[in-house]
Amino acid sequence: MEAIAQFLKDNRIFYIATVEGNQPRVRPFGAVCLFNGKLYFGTNNQKLVSKQMKENPKIEISTTTQDGTTWLRLTAEAVAHDCREARQAVLDATPSIKGLYNADDGIFEVFYLQNAEGSICSRGGSVETHKF
């Protein structure tokens, strides 16, 4: 889990795919952190992505290094967690969104990943598999 979290932090923008009906939806994210042994990310509860993850928690996450030589693919379930401390931890780990949200605004929410399985792969053929 630590390797996945670090890869997401190091590469700043990652993409989360959700499902709406039978249509996949993909969006950029950047707010992520480890908190109490879980990998959390944050979003605005007014956005469709929040509704989609609550209706169908199965998601996929992907990102790549800037030079495109290494990438991450992760399948997981997103679990909404109404916890002020977790919201604050994600905000503290992502200073770029502190001007948009605060832990008590009723808009910013966090999800953690469960049943996660994925890989960090490189063009050279190395694969690191992770489950948590």
C-alpha cells in the first residue's frame, strides 16, 4: 500500500474510472494520503463521481510517470468514510486544494480503498504487484 500511495503522490495527477449505468467515466484526481492504515482520496460530494462511487464502488485508478516509462493500474472498491480526521489528513497532504475545501464544509468528502489489487509496471518489463 505504501508503494502505491507514494507512486500516486510522486505523479501528482491520477485518474479514477467509475461506472454510470453502462458508461465508464474517467476523471483526474490529486488528493491522496495514507491515514490509519488505509489509502484515502478526496472529492466534492456535489460531483457526479461521488454519486457514482456510492452507487457502484468498483473503481480503477491509473497514472504514469511524466516520462511514461512506469505506470500504475489499480482495481479497488471505494468506501465513503465520514470522518473529520480523515478529511483533514487528505487536505493536509494536498495543500493545492486547501483553498477549495475544509474538513467541516459539508462538501469535501473522502473515500478509502478496500479489496485493492494492482501493479506498478515499467517499459523494461518489471512488475510490482500489490494487494491491500
